[in-house]
Amino acid sequence: MKILLTVFFITFQSVFVFSQSIQGVVYDEESKETLPFTSITVSSSKTVGTVSNKEGRFKIHENLFVDSDTIIFSYGGYATEKIPVKKLGKENKIFLHPSIIDLETVEISANAKSLTPKDIMKRIENNFEENYPKTLNKQTIFSHNYSITKFLDDDPLSLKKTNFEGLDRATIERVVDMMPKQFVDYNDMKFNYFQDDDESKIQPIQGLSLEESSMEKIGEQITDELDVFIKDIEKSLTEEDVYYKFKTGIISSKLDMEAEDTVDTQAIDSGFYRIPVKYINSSVKEINKEYASVEGDNWEFVTKPGKYKYEMEGANMLQDEVVYKISFTPKSGGLFQGTMYVSVDSYAILQLDFEYAEGKRGTNIHLFGIGYTENFKKGRVMFEKDESNKYYLKYIYKEEDLEFSVERNFSIMKKKKRFMMDKKLNEIKMTANIKMSSLTIQEALILNRSSITQSEFDSFSEPRKMKIIKKVSNDANFWENGTALVPTKELEEYKRQD
């Protein structure tokens, strides 16, 4: 009996050890600096895995591996490290060795060695559709979103005229005084993404939002102040002969919002809210196009090589492929600086880092009182190759610093329909002098990907809304099997302000 119990204990202990999550930090062996955004995959299935966060920290959840697996750490410019799960503890320090190879010593064709960077840019663009096919598939995506928006002006709105009930000058001034100087938003989402060429559908799984309770209270106070006005607008949406109209200059539009386009305000005080799924879908499409495709303007360092200087920095091994390491800086008209790792055989980009070069800005428009400036932009994109030798998106990091301004007169009118000319019932006129800055960070990690049939895609109906649970602080246990991206220290220590 003692022998049986001992065997049982050892077996149980072994299973327990290997069923625990593996976590740690990835470092540069020479500089001892952390390596953010390291690709981490599991030998038994290279379509699952994770990426170290911007602090180099990672966590691989127990559902992703078995004790016979090997964990593979890949980073552009470094030798790939392969470590058996049995040699990894619960907390690990992983050191990667810088490794740049002389192209002359690599076994590739003479033609590949003689190509110039501009030749390679042309091949990247010409082979893009073949290398990155838009096949029928289902992806499970984990996204993290952070934004902080600040008002840069102390007097964003001023009243000129009003004859609305409940919208006198004192009420407007109280509402303006209540408006916060900044908005902070953290949210994580997990969802399935069905894709068929350019058509896509979202299947929500879970959503978490870290909301400021102080902001919630401000929202409640503003709603109370504008209660009569808000209810009258809502009532007008159900009436046929009365409507609201917004006007600024020669531009005017009727206020006519469908129910599926709005947040469920009745759930705000219940610890959750719901957001339109179509907004999530459009966000995924936008970030994929602008950050991970030659179709987007951000990839001008590929599609407009005349605007850039390139430097070939030798070759490297990345995901068991020989890749060119090419750095780029802008010439006249170019915006970005960065580094890319390009397959010598297929001319597919496996890893890409880019950001606005010093002194560069993106779109800068100031027209008819509307201002929009892109002060800074940064991206990291990582792809992985599947068994069919095609490449698919694994991870995107997007960071943007923007400024907005609105200096215009505007009015909101309540009107009643008539045969010849609609009658104006009420009107409020105001002057906007709004200046805002906004820092936005988005991350998207594809947890896994699988092929689906046309009938599976067609039979799935995208729901209208996704439920987002509100939390006071970050909760790692909220996610089934934990989060897919390790939160930064900032997020771990974040606590909703009271």
C-alpha cells in the first residue's frame, strides 16, 4: 500500500508540475535588456502560442502544451532558442543570443545574394497575395486596448442661444464644468473571427473593461442635468413627424440612430455594458489593412521605395528560415524608420518594426475649423508560416499619438415635419473650441487558426452586440485559462479611481 501511495504521489506531483503555466522574461544575452514582443510557440502546434509583452514578460498557459513539448523562442536578429518544457520552471529567465549571418556564408542562390533592397521591396509587393492568402478560416483573437484622451482647452464649449426646456445657460455651464480633463480606458476582448476573403464575422467570447468609477459618476451627473433633453431626443426617434437635426456651417444631418449602433445604457449600473459588434469587426479590418498589408498607407517603405534609404544588415535565421535583415530610413517624402526580416526564398515579411522618424508627422489637416494631426505612429507586425508554406498574421502592436481640434459654431434643432417647409420648434446654438490629444495602444494576438468550410461561414450569424464586464482592477482569473497576453506592470497595478 505504501509503495502504491508513493507511486501515486510522484505521478500526481509530476502531472501537477507540468500542468502549471510557464512564465518568465526574455532577455538579450549580451546587453541583459529585455526583449519585447518575442514570438513564443509550442513544438506540437505552431499555430498556437503567445508573444512577450513590451516589458519582455510572457506566460504560456497549461492548455497550450504537454510535458513532451518544446517551447520555441524566436526574435529577429537573434538565434532561435528551443527549450524542452521539462527544463522550464514556473518562473524563467530566457536569454537569446544576437546572431547576424554574412550573406556570403549562407547557402542561397547567387541571384538572392545579388539582389538590392529595392529589388526585394518589389518582390515583397508582387508576391504579397500569394504569400498571405485570404483563405476561409476561423481565428481566435485576444485584443488589448488602452487609450488616454486629454482636453487641452479649459473652455471647450460656450453657449450662444437656447430656447430648449432644461437647457438654459446655467445648466450648460454646470455640464461644461463637470466634463473631465481626461478619459482613460482599458479593455481586453477575446473573440472568434470568421474570414472569407474580404468578408468577416465576429463571434464574441469574453470582454473585460477597467472603468473609472469617477468617470461613471460624472456621466451620471451629466445625464441627470440633461435628463429632459435626452429623453426628448429618444422620444423623437420613435415619432414620425418630429426629429432632431445637427448643423455646422453648410453641413447638417438628421439625428437618426439605430438601436444596434448604441451602447446599452440600461446595463451601465449592472456591472456590464454591451457594444455593437460591427465596431469590433471594422477595427480588426482597419488594423489588419493599415499595419499588416501592402494595401495600407503605412507600408509605403515597401510600395514607395524611392522615398527610402535601405541598408542590408546580413542574414538571420527566423522561424527556421533564412531571412534578410533590412533597415530603412526616410529620404525626402518618407515618414518611417524601422527594420524588416524578409524570407530569402518567398520574399515574405516575417517580422516588421516601424515608427515615424524623428521630426516626421503624418496627416496634418486644418480646414474649416477642423484639425487633425498624427504626431507619432509605431507598429510591430509578426507573421508565421503554416504547413502549406503560406504566411498568416500572428501579432500586431499599434501605437498612435493624435491631436484633434474643433473650432466651429454648431446648432441642434428640433423640427416638426410639414408639407412645404418643416417648422423649427427649438434650437440651441453653441461655439466649440475643443482641443484634444489622444494616445492609443492596441494589441492583437491570434491564439489559434483553423480552416472552415463555406457552409460553416455562411451559417454563422454575427450577433449585434458583445457583453463587456466592468472591473475595478485587472483580474487575471477573469479569463478562462488566463489571459493570452501578459498585462504590463501598469495594467496589473491599475485600479479604478473613486
